[in-house]
Amino acid sequence: MFTSPYDDIEIPAQSVYEYLFRDLTDEDAQRIALIDPATGAETTYGALRQQIDAFAGALADRGVGPGTVVGLLCPNVPAFATVFHGLLRLGATVTTINSLYTAAEIHKQLEDAGASWLITVSPLLPQAREAAQRSSIPDERVIVLDGAEGHPNLRELLTAGKTPPEVDFDPATHIAVLPYSSGTTGVPKGVILTHTNLVANVAQSLEVLRTTEEDRILAVLPFFHIYGMTVLLNLALRQRSSLVTMAKFDLVEFLKNTQDYACTYLFIAPPVAVALAKHPIVDEFDISSVRVIFSGAAPLDGETGERAGARIHAKTLQGYGMSELSPVSHATPDNRPDIPVSSIGVVVPNCVCKLIDIETGEEITEVGEDGVSAAGELWVKGPNVMTGYLNRPEATAETLDADGFLHTGDIAVYHEGGYFSIVDRLKELIKYKGYQIAPAELEAILLGHPKIADAAVIGVLDDDRQEIPKAFVVPAADADLTEDEVMEFVAGEVAPHKKVRRVEFIGQVPKSAARKILRKDLRAREQTQTA
């Protein structure tokens, strides 16, 4: 097994609220926790804790408590931190929902998670209300943070004057959050993460990422995604850093906020690195305050990462994780110039990992003469590993083995310098701008089109070497079908990031004797066409 270069650390047996806020000093209470560029409003740590307690008290008074599942459909605004941590303070379970989801997608997650409450904002209310009605969630349990007639709002809840109850639960087993992930295959599933999972991963990550109370972190990666939830929101709050929130990504606003608020640490996904490396508008802003660019959520090629860092005179680092790992298992320290940007870095403390030969099932333990091991599937074990998938025992057993190792579905190599690189993907997932897309979900939608007889979806690379969904479509007999018609049909059914962006018509989808789609054959076809 491969271990971390860092010594194991003590993981506090605390709830997320206790870990982040119980030891808040008077000095820390005066620090700025959140900055909203849209209004210029600043929230101190002391004020944030008061708001969290007030929200928790108001929700407890309305019957929310340990075991209540609450859907949170909200962009990156300061109020997200208040309601998210207020719910965790109560022992409620939060299922965070992608802000781009359609009503059907929201409803599906609410139903699967067993949510009885939904919290959102007025711009997302139309789809939220439709989803809530389909899930039998009444209006009085649909909180609209910025206000809407017939619904509770944040102001009235914070001014209700209710004291939060003291709740008692085991952080090692109590479910804190249910983010949804497709895992290594299939449709999205609820990932069971406990309070200890989340606390552990913040503690583990801090040893490598080393942000400080002096850092200003631009929070453009969504808090509903596990990367934003742990690495931005919770990690920043633990370190008493300042978070500059952005409700959505816009390159000009991203650069302007970085400049105006002198942000020092940028947590990004690869498409932002592409923009930093190539877009001419970057030169129009002074973002010299940035000391580190940290990329995650999807693979970043080394050349792009190096160009982005060199252009703004900052270090570019990369990490690796997945929802099932809370999410970080590997990260590149900023004091390791020997580790190339293309690497995902070293194992975080308290984690061990294996590389398993996908042909033989044997463990890979040695490096070759070139100082690099053979490639194998990455397996990870540690206190940050999920409990399992909600109500999916078979999917859990396929991903999490009896020894506690999570089978990531990613192919990696180990370098004798103690760091790793991802070289391929065993799993079927497509990673578009850091978002997971399950081919099976898109294929089911495509098969619902009356002019489509069969379909398969794989990830292909666009001109910027970023992965996008491509559909291979078998038209029904005598059907008059165009590529645009296929793409428009899918776009009407899914969130924007899930849209099919390329279409190729074929005579037959390659399948095995067991009728499973042979995606490797489609990938080989794609490589031949682009060679």
C-alpha cells in the first residue's frame, strides 16, 4: 500500500458545527468570513455563527431535527453558509442540488433522498416549486431565502428569536450530507457522508493545502458540489479565511472580483485554467495578489496548468477526489516544486491507497527503471471514505470492498517521488467542466425520442482538450433526423452541463453478448476519426 508523506493526524470526534465554530475566539469573530461582491456586504465570523444558531433555532421550532432530510437548491451566496451549517447544527441531513437542474431532475433527487423540506432562492423558485409539488412538499416547507409570497424567508426565520436545541448524535455514523454522484457508472446516487467524513477531510486537506486566515478565497466553484462544499466552504471557514462568493461563473466578473478583493487563492476547475492560460482579457486585470491556483474536479493537462500559472505569476497545483471521498484523497503541496503540474500530488494524511492491475487483479507495488509504476486502478481507504450509496447496496458493494477500500474507477501511476498521476479512466463517467455526466442517463433520454432506435454516449475531447458528451445515434427506420434535432431534444430534458454537444449517426451500437454497450469500441472509432 502507498501511504502519505505526512504523519497521521487526530480526527476530532466532533460534528461539523463543533469543528468549525465551537472554538471561535473573540479575535476570530471579528474577521470577515464572507464577502458578497453583488452588494459589497461583509459578514464576520461572529455574525455568521449567530445567524447559523438563529436559523437552526427557527427550523427546530418548525419540526426540523436529526434525521430530517432537507434539499438545498441555492447558488453561491453568503446565505448558503448560514442555512447549510444551520441544518447541520440541528443534525438534519442536507442533500445539495445542482442549481442548473430542471424541475424533473430536482424532483428525482428530492424523492430519492427522502427530502421533506426544500430551501431555494426566488430565481430558482419556478422549477423548485414544481419539483416540491410533485414531491408533496407543501409551500410552508419550501423556504425562499430572498422572499416569495406564501413561503417562509430567511429574514423572518433569523428574527424569530428561537434558540437552537442541543442535539446529541454520533458524528461517526450520523449522516451530514447526501450529495449525488454517478460513482463509477450508472445514474446519480446519494452518497452517504457523515459528520466525521466531512471533518476528517477538512483536517486532512489542511495539512497539504495550507490556507491561512490571511487568505481571500474566490468561491466560484459551487458549494452544492462536494469540491466547493469541503475545499472552499468548510476548509476556508475552519481556517478563518475570507470567502468572496460568486453565484455563477463569468470570466470578467471572476477577474474583476479577484482584482478588487485581492484574492490570494483560486480554487478552480480545468476550464477556468484554460481561460487563464489563453484568454486575452486576462491581461486587462491586475490579479497579482493570487499566489496559488488549485485545480480539481476533472483532469488538468500539465501544459495548460503551467501556462496559466506562468501568465499570472502564481503556482498551479492539482488535486484529486470524488464525492465518495468527501472528496480529497490526493493533493499537491505548494512546497514541492519537484511535482509536475500534471500530477494529482501526494496522498493526504490518514489515507492509504493501492494500484490494482485491471487485467490480473494483482496489486502493483514497485516502480520501473524510469521511476514510474505500471498503471492500475486507484483504490483509497481512509476516514473520508463514504459509508455507501443511499438505498443502493449492490452499487455500494461494487464500489466499496470489505476491507474499506473505495474503488475509484480511475487509472493512475505512482512516481518514485511519492506522487501520483491519473492516466486513464476505467469508469464510464464524463467530466464536463468538473460536473459528472452519466452516459446511461443521457442514453435513456435519447431512447425516448420516437425517431431514435438506439444510442450510446461517450466523452470526447473538444478543441481545448476538455471532455464533452458525444452521442452515437441509430435513427429509426426511414426517420428524418438531424444532429441539431437530437441535441435540442436532450437539451430540453437536462441541465445545461449535461447537454449532448456532438452527434454521429451510425448503423449499429456495438454491444457485447450480454448486450452491454462496448464504449471502448466507440472510443477507438473516435480516435481513428480524429487521428
